[in-house]
Amino acid sequence: RVNTSKKFFIGDGWQSIYVFRGSDGEVFEKLDDFHLCKLKYNYRSYQEIIDYASTVYLALYDKVVDNDISSYITRVNYSKESSIECQKGYGGQVAIITPYEECYVFKNGERAVDNAYRQLRRIMELNPMILCRTNKQVKAIQELGFTNVSTIHQAKGLEYDNVVVVDTEIDCLED
């Protein structure tokens, strides 16, 4: 027996698993009693991480979707306050190390500039999970001797205390 009283909710139809499997976001308009809700609270991350992730999403969304232009995450070297409130509050850290040896650190709501090599050494001492866009990147990093490496898609739903995201060209919604 199917329970028809259950409702299906998703935060952003364009970022859902259905889109990743080849459907478009308009599939949700066909669902009975579907409601699109914006995420207001986050219980798993620190404010710095959500602020930066939201900034990247908003900065790249229009470029990639509307203008069909590719971009890189490290081009977003600023962070704006997100409308999403994190229950953990502040306490996290985001470090952006650009290909040009620049390093920007977001911590406690502030942005600082740091030495790229020093920051990278600190991060790698934490034995982070390194997340890549492609299996080719995973293999190349493993060949350098790192074992905590995975694709972003394989890591979805998992949690790690320390994460390094390998910069990659963002040229479609799935990235």
C-alpha cells in the first residue's frame, strides 16, 4: 500500500540527484503537491563554510547557466554572508589557495591573506580528505602518494573534519 499523504521536498531542484541522472529541474513541476523550499538552517557545518559555499554557488550560477561560460572556484576569493543560519555558529575555516600562490582565509567572519605554502602545509598536516571532480584527478593525486582521495560524487552524504577540494573548471550545473 502506497502512502499518498507523504510530501516530497527538496531545497534546490537544479541541484538534485535527478538532475545528475540526466533529468532537468522541471521534472519537479510534474509532481503532485511539490513545494520548493529554501534552506534556512544548517546543522552540520560552520557558518564560514556555508557562507563561502553559498557565495560560490551564487557567483558561478549565473555565469555557467545563463551565459554558458566556464569558471573556476578559486576565482571566487571573497565570501558574503549567507541567508542560511548555521546552528554550530562560527568556528570553521575556508582557505582558498589560488594557482597564483595567493591564499585567502575566511575564519570567524573575517577574511585574511596568508602565505599559500604555510597554509597548505597546515592543511595537509590534518590528513584531509581530498575531493576531486574526476577519476583522472583522483588517480593523479594518488600517484603522488595520497590515500585519502575521492571524487566529490562518491563523497556525497559523507562527513569529514578536514576537506581539500581540488579546483576544477565549472562548466555545467552538475559541477
